[in-house]
Amino acid sequence: MRTPPARKHVPPPAELPRVRALLVFGAVGLLLVVLLGRSLWLQWMDNDFLQSQGAARFSRAIEVPAHRGRIVDRFGDALAISTPVKSLWIFRDKIAATPEQLRNLARVLETTPQQLSTRIKGEGEFAFVARQLAPETAERALALGIQGLNEQNEYRRYYPGGEVTAQVIGFTGDKDAGQEGIELAQQAWLGGTPGSRRVIINRRGDIVEDVAAIHAPQAGRDLALSVDSRLQYLAFRELQAAVERNKAKAGGLVVIDAKSGEILALANWPTYNPNRRDKVARDKMRNRALTDTFEPGSTMKPFTIAAALEAGKIRPDSVIHTEAGELTIGKQTIHDAHRAGPLTVEQVIQKSSNVGAAKIALSLPSETLWRMFSEAGFGTLPATGFPGEVAGRLRPPATWKPIEQATMSYGHGLSVNLVQLARAYTIFADDGELKPVALFKTEGAVAGRPVVSVKTARAVRHMLELATLPGGTAPQAQVAGYRVAGKTGTARKIEGREYTRKYVASFVGMAPVSNPRLIVAVMIDEPTGGDYYGGSVAGPVFSSVMGAALRMLGVPTDAPVDNVVLPPPDAIVQEET
Amino acid sequence: MTRVNVLLLCVLVVCALSLVTSRHQARRLTVELEREQARARQFDVEYGQLSLEQSTWGMPARVEKVARESLKMQLPAASRVEVVETANGK
């Protein structure tokens, strides 16, 4: 059929050549196969590579910080606490800062541009620009947009108590790890382990999916000490004043709860500030009350008397002839600081007679005396858990010569630390029981170990009370409103093999006598202010610390407030050793 | 047969869409959780700083200094202290 030519008409398309159709179909099909193949390849064959690339872009392992536990006192007041700080660091070849930026940075960091550029231009690849900044300061520094300036999160430990608690708490070093004191001893308890987890982030850097925890973080635990920070400060203040007043080399003061054996205060002088310890001598960091020993002198006499009372050799009113204040054993002679004539056993303690104590000691077998000293905790570690505590020296009785037995009865020829000494007096405060001493908070009453009978303990406590009354060696130790009991010590220091003219003045006592609550031990090393007797150097420190501490703790008084009777100065019994 | 297929297709599409939405929801919530956790950490830090401040200001050394110097307080002498017995003898 033909179309009429009059009407203009587009002729119907001729049938496409078959070849062309096939060609197009083939090309499109081929493309499809290629695409399919490629996608199969990506999905199965090359999968690992792509997965890892994707993960590298969007999956991150981030560190979860865990901070160090706090150290608190018995009422929960912080004594050591960690807060986050930031350090700024650079790779020296990667930093690019304009002089303008450097000036701004110096202003933020409160330093000069000169100092800053010397720090940046120094040797080595890596450098800290500023360490342990407050987080806000670091943020302001980073906001300057200096290329190559990076931040690093750290923790810094602060000690609100400063020098007052320095030797007890110790301090931490690099990476917040304990380096001294309790910080070191309790590292495992206090220290946290940072954890990490794997997350997916989007292109803005937000975490969009938590994939898996790699390590759960373990936060450090808080640690409660037995220390009462009010008593600690009181002890520190009085000790510092006494050391300065007596121009002494060093000093120590321990306050123990007589019922539980807990250490309520432990002060040392000299001291340092743990928050700023760049140039502190190691010497000042020692917790002398636990890590140093000294010959205790007369503060040992009550134990000699207790041993003899227990053995039934004497009674409190037995009379001892003090041989006009001199006693010769072998080639050596021991002296009393003053002549007294015949003394009762009570008066031997009250007036601190060396000859009396020596004669009583010589009436005992050396094992008996040794067992008493040993059971009172001398020669063994006090087991406070403090690093570096020492046991002191108490030689086995088989090696004692008679002269040594005599001098040991009044505290020479053996050595103790102050905490041991304070703890040993729990025997007299707690009716014969030796309490374990503790630096960490304990709950309730603590069972002790009986060492002497109730009768002996009370008898010795009474003798110790006499020592603080007129006629004794330490009337300066009296406290208004409370009956106190205690013993002075004035020991010559031994250097090499010779006794020198340097002294250690000490006082250990308890109060209230009717039911002792506290034991205070004071030690002043090398007083050079003219006075060196335990009664006049350490006694007043005991009195002010004990009085204030009892009032602070609200202990009921057991004496009228006008009980303090000070004899005229020349009537005070002075004693040596 | 065709009806069933169409129905299944619809169900499939709905399921796929809900998967997408819930996935999106999950991510949004994670971001939110993360933000809150960061806030909690921030508060932790602040708590630490505040308790540090509290114990620094409350140290007995400072309390005593303020009491003595600014408030002009002093410890009464023993002669000016009266011990009062309460009714039950405590």
C-alpha cells in the first residue's frame, strides 16, 4: 500500500538492522556483567582489604580514663586527690607558629615569648611546651589554632594538707604512680587501670556506635586513713613550735587511740610541701616516727618495772637502795642525775632513777626482761603497712652482759621507733593488752594481746601518774581537767661507739588516767636551746597536744580544772636517760 | 499468587525501611549517650576539683588562722573554763 503523496507524511521507520540491535544489547550486557563481576569481587574476594580500610576511617579504639582513688582522713576529708590536667606538646619539626601566635601563647601560659621559643627550638624531636595546666588554660592555648600544638590528658595529684601530712601520705611520681609513703604502699588499691573500647565515629567525629569494650576501665578505690586531720594539724603545730623553741634538729609526735590502736596523728619535723617538691632534700621526706630509730632512754623503765612486778620480784612499795646515785657493774659505773637515797619502786619511776631500774633489772633473768621487751613490740616491725618502717634493735638475751642488762633497763643498748614506743604504752593504758597499731581506719574495738596482768598494768599506770605530779620528772606534762600519766626520757645520742653530749628528749603518756583514751608520744631530737630534759622539752608538747585533743574529742574530764600544780622550777626532778 | 507476592514485597519494603530508621535511631541515641557520659565525666572532674577546694579551704591550719586573725578569737584559759554536768551525768 502506498501513501498518497499529497499528504506529507513521515515514513514509518524501517526496521533496525539486526546487527545494530545485537551490538547495543551486547554492549549493555557486557557492562552489566562487568559491574556484576566487580561487585562480586568487592563483596567476596577483596572484602578484607575494604573492611579494614573502612574500619580505619570510621572505627577507633579510644582510651577510657580511670582515675586514682582519693586518700581521705577518718571523717572523709580529702588528703590526696587527683584532678585531670592537660599538657601541651609538639614535634619540634612540625610546629608552625607565627610570631603573633607565639606572643599570644606566651600570654596564655604566663611566660615570656623568649622562654617559649627556647623551649620550642631545643634539642630532640619531642618537647613539652607546658605541663599540667588547668584544663581551661590548655583550651585557651589550643584555641589560638597553632599548627602542630597538641594536648595530652594527665592527672595531677593534689595534697590539701601540704606539709602537715606530707610524710604520712607520701606522693606520686610520673603517671600518677605512688612513689613514697602510703601512696607507694597502697599503689595497688589506689591506682586505676585505664580501659579502652572500640567505637564507630561519623565524619563529624561523633561516636555513633559502641562496637565492643576491649578492656573495662578499673577506677582506683578511695582509701580511708585512721588519721584525724584536726589532731594531725594540732600535733604538727605543737611539734613545729617545740622544735623551733628548743632549736632542735628534728622531732616526731604520734597520737594513738588507746582503745583501737589507730594512729590519729603522726607528725614529723622537718617537713616539705608535697605540692611543690622540686628541690626537696630526701632527708625531709622521711617519716622519722616510723623509719628512724633512737635509744629511748627512761621511757623504757616502766617495762622493766612491769617485768619485775609480773615475776613477783618486787611490789610497788618495795624499797630499793639506790646506793647514793651510783652503781658499779664490772668496770663501768652508772649514775643518777641526782642523789635520792632509798626509793620505793613507785619513786624509781616517779623520779626516774637509773640505779633503781638497773638494780631491779639485775634481779631478773635476762630472758624475763627480754621477753617483756619483745612482747611489748620492741625489736619487731610495728606492721602499720607503711613502707620502710623499721623494727629497731633488741639483741637476743644470751648475748647480754650484766652491764648491758642494767643499761637496757633504762633504755640504752636497744633502739626503737616512736610508733613502737607509743604502741607499747597501750599495755599500761588498756589493762595489760598490747593493741595492734593501725594507719587505716578500723571499726569498733580491737582485740589486743594480753602481755601483763590487769594488776601490774594499773600499778605501773599509777606510777606513771606520779611522774607527772609535783615530785616527779614531768609536772610540765599536766593537763587542766584531766589526770595524765607518762614517762620522760632524756637519752644521750650514740655516735659511732661513743655517747655524745647530744640528747634526745622524749615523753610518752596517756590520759585520762581513769580510762585512757589517747596515748601521745613526743620525741625532740638534739634540743640545743639550753634545756634538754624530757620533762621540760617534750613534756609541755605532750600537755598542749593531749589537752587540746581531749577537748576536741569531747572526752569527759576526770579532774577539776584547777588540778595543775607546777612546783617551783628548781624543785622539778631532772633526770638523765 | 501475584497478590501474595505483592503483599510480601510490601512487607519487605516496610521491614527494610524500619531497619533503616531503627539503625538511624540507634546512632542518634548513641551520640546522645556519649554526650551524657561526657557530661558525667565532666561532673566527676568538677566534683574532684570542688572537694579539693573544700578541703583546701577547710584545712585546720587555715581555719585557725582566720579565727585568730580576722575574727580575733582565742582559746579560753583553763581558769575561765567551767565544766557543766548534764542531767544524765554524761
